[in-house]
Amino acid sequence: MDTARSRWIALTVLCIGTLMTILDETIVNVALPVMREELGFSQGGVSWVINAYLLAYGGLLIFAGRLGDLIGHKNVLLLGVSLFTISSVVAGFSQNAPTLVAARFGQGAGAALVTAVTLAIIVMMFQEPVEQTRAIGFYSFTFAGGGALGLIAGGVLMELTTWHWLFFINLPIGVISVILGWKLLPSGKGLGLSAGLDVSGAALLVSSVSLLVYGIVNAEHNGWTGSTLAYLVGAVVLMTAFVIRQKKAKAPLFNLKILSDRDVAGANIVQFLVSGGLYGSFFVATLYLQQVLGYTPMEMALAFLPLTVITALGSIAISPYLTGKLGERVGLIIGLAIFLAGALFLARTPLEATYMMDVLPSMFLLGLGIGLCLPPIMSLAMSTASEDEVGVISGLTNSTGQVGGALLVAIVASAAGSVTASRMDGGTNEREAVNAGLMYGSLALAGALVVAMVVAAFVIRRRPAETPADGAPAKDAVHVA
């Protein structure tokens, strides 16, 4: 990995592997009705095709990041890609509901292993500030654009083939990623398990985050009832026990001092809210296009295409330019303002709409806002990472995004569902009632983005990139621009 060219080829491999895992968060959405009918799911049970993935993914991210620090980030990534690929094949061949749900859980676990260490590998490979900023921009597009690409790919594949190919498509991607990753990625050995793996802390953390994610997805379908609140309280109790354990452990799984830095703490809070806005806006836009405007899966896929293109432009080209000229904080605030404008435009949701006047502007604003937000968030979140904890910090950043996405979607779904039910009880027809509910869901997203702007403005510091006087990257920390 001595040449710039080999590093960028390796980055491409990393992004392809990450894209494969991100796609599977949304690619199956359009196929859920068909899966329910063919595999015998109940009406509520089919949601576990999504929930099993989210539960494993969200619960294992921080643990997977720490595991990467101990046994090597490359080893964890290749293990994750292999597990994800094998689970995808099992999912594609599934003949009944339990097999598919188990395979989706395996996919989620593999995705956690991949995602947790990818950002860590990137900041280790690209330690020169300008290169690192560009590399994080590419990764950010993969992370942000993958959800939209999942909707596009799902719509196209369901139009041309069967739902089985939503999973089989991962086989060639996974095999190629493992082969190229083995040859091209840096072979860091990690600290070794002798450095200490806090098994008790890991059990508490995984249990806490998994219970939190389960409570959130339960709320999305069953409301904020007594059972949902019990899950959330249980998650808080387990997380409290985890914090106490980390303070006493000789070799803690997660160094709590990481969050004492304002930039890192602020970036993770913003990541939580922005990821919620990302997945929440996809949720609202998908339902609006399908249930209000009557788009087919293929039409919906094409409608999201401009969002994906502008997200790529924002994260790869515009965001690095803004960061270089204005710094991460100002660039982030500009991105949040554009993202907020997109959420507010989406809240218009007119019953009689044209694509050019009513749909495309919101797609443009949402895509540009997302593209401008994620690179500075990730740079700031990794800004204090030393080599012996870069994996766990990478896992934390992705974990906050995953939990934020699940929570905001649950809140949006609850708000939209409540308004829809109230309007229908009052005699409004279903289409108009759904439209009103989605409007309030979009306003909830806008509120979350306003909070993110406040955090970015008053918690995150405005500071120049810290570069040693001789221009070389620091030896005791991973330099993040």
C-alpha cells in the first residue's frame, strides 16, 4: 500500500463492500408484500425481515470496532464480508419465514463487522489531510447514497426478476470484495487479545443497544406502549451498568474519555440526528410517492435517482471544498441548513403534484444536504482517534447513526400514523389522511434538524486542522482533517 493509486483502489474495494451492506437496509422494502405472501409471514411478522437486520447491526457495531482494534481491522472486515455474503445466499434460497429471518440476522451481524472498521481503515490509510478529506467524502457518499440506491435497486430488480435476486446479487460482490480486500488492504495485526477484551462490558453493551433498537422498532409498529417503554427502560439500565463497568475495568471495551472532547461528542449527537433525518426522509418520500401519488416501484426508483447523484456531488466534490475553505463546523452548518430546507419542502406534500415542480426540488435539497453533512460529521467524530482505539470510535460513530435512524423513523411513523388515523376517524378519505400524516412526519424531521444545527453551532468548535510543523502526520494519533 505504498502508492497513492493502490490506496485509492483499496478505498474503492472498501466502499463497494460497505455499499453492499448499506443497500440491504432498504433494498428489501419494496419486496415485503411478496415475501409475506410467498413465505407465510403474518402481517406484523414480515417486519422482522427488516428488524432482524437492524437488531444485529445496531447491537454489534461498537463491539465489532473494538474487536478490530484487537485482532486487526482487515481481519474483522473480511470476516464480516464473508458472513454477510454467506447469509445473503441463505436468504436467497429461503423457503420459509424463520430461515429468512435467521439469514437477515446473519446479514446484520456481517454488516456490523464491515461498517464498524471501514472508517477506521480509511483514516489509517489516508493520513495526509487533503487526501483524507477526499477519501472520507467518497465513503460518506457510500454511506448516504446506499440507502437511496437500495430503493432504486429494489424497484428495478422487483420489476425484472423475483425477490430472491435481492440477495443473490450480493454473492459476486462479496466474493470480489474478499479477494481484492485480502490483496490490497493494509495488514495491521491489532493490539492482540492479550490487550484485554472486556467480555462482561461487551455483553452489557450489546444487550443494551440491541434492547434499545428492539424497543424502537417495536414502537414503530405497536406505539409507545407499556411494553415499548419497558424495553427502553431496560436498555437504559443495561447501559448504566455498562458505564459503571467501563469505569472499573482494567482494560475497558470503550474509553469513556473519548466523549469528553466537544467535537467528538457534538459530532456523534449530530450524526444521531442527521441519520434520523436521512432514513426518516426516505421513509416519508417513499410512502408519499407510492401511497399518495401512486408511483410504481420502478417509477419510485427513478424518482430517487437525482437524490443519489446530487448526494455524490455534494459529498465527493462540494463538501471537501467547503471544508478546506471554511472548516468542518461551517461546512456542516451549511449542509444542515440545506437538509432542513429539503425536509420543509417535503412537508408540502401536495395531493396533486408534478415531479418537476413538487418532487424533484425536495430530492435535490435532501441529496445536497445529506452530501454536505456526512463528511464533516465523520471527520469530527474521528478527530481524536489514536491507533489503538480508532476501531471502537469508528464503531461508535456508526452506532449512533444506526440508532438515530431507527428512532427517528419510529417517531415519524408514529406521528404520521396518529395523524392519519385521526383524520380518517373524522371522515377524511384515506389518501388525504395519509398525506396529512406524512406532512407532520416531515415537520418532525425538520425539528430534529433544527436541534442538530444548534448543536453544530454551539457545541462543536471552530478550529483549524491540526498538522505538525514539518507537515507530517502525527505519530500518536490518526490525523483527521
